Amino acid sequence: MYIARTNVNNFSDSLNLQHVRNIRNTDKTQYNCGGYALETFNWFIPHPNFARYKNDEDNTRICVESMLADVPNLRIINDVSELRENEYAFAFRVGDGDFHFIKRASNGHWFHKAGASWFIRTMRTEDVFNTFWSGRYNGPIVLFAKLREN
């Protein structure tokens, strides 16, 4: 499920549970939007058979079930007002045979990273909850809360 490509030690810890990898010691081209949002800082794929299913709803469902089963301290929320102390939010969405994650910082701003890009970009809140992301992601939006472990 998780493809760990990174320039630091501890390749076997794909979920970065030991917190060896971080934004300062891992080359940004070595992790995707999922690795950034989940703070695994690797190439995170939400389900090994992603895009095998015929529609965005099925792809979303199977990815969400897989992430909830495999990623510790992760839960679905309906609104960021449901965040508990020491949690952060991220949004997940599929579309056009791909997936994307957008992470909410503690200051309330949203950030995302496209694939192997060097750049982490901001996204306005109204765009996070819009009909499309980047003109291609139009599946159901799933909002998650994850315990901030660092």
C-alpha cells in the first residue's frame, strides 16, 4: 500500500511512526500529496488497487476504508470544528483516475503538494470545499482528523 521513497534512514517504517522523516530532512520530490498530508513523508498511495474501480464513489469508499484500517489515529469528521486538541485536518478526494490530499495547518490555512513537485502551495478554504480541485478531482470530499504526533 505504501511506497516509501526517501533519502533518510528507516525505509521500513512506511507510516513514519518513529517520526524519522520530516519536511526538513526529506527531499520534497520523494513524497506526494498523501505523504505530505499524513506526515509519512513518502509516496503514499491510499489503496493498492486505486483507480481499479469504475467510479469515484467506489474509489473513494475503498481508499477511505483502507486508510482508516491502516493509518493510526485517523478518523472521519464532518467539519473542522470537530477537531480535538492536538489534531489536524486534511481533505481527501479522487477524480480522473487520480487522488489528492489537502492539509490544514494549525493557523487554519490549507496546503497541498502535487506529486513529486518541489512546491507546497496554499489553497483557499472556499476552494477546498468547491465542486472541483484543480479541474480534475470531483469525487466526494472526505474530511479526516489525524492526531498530531510530533
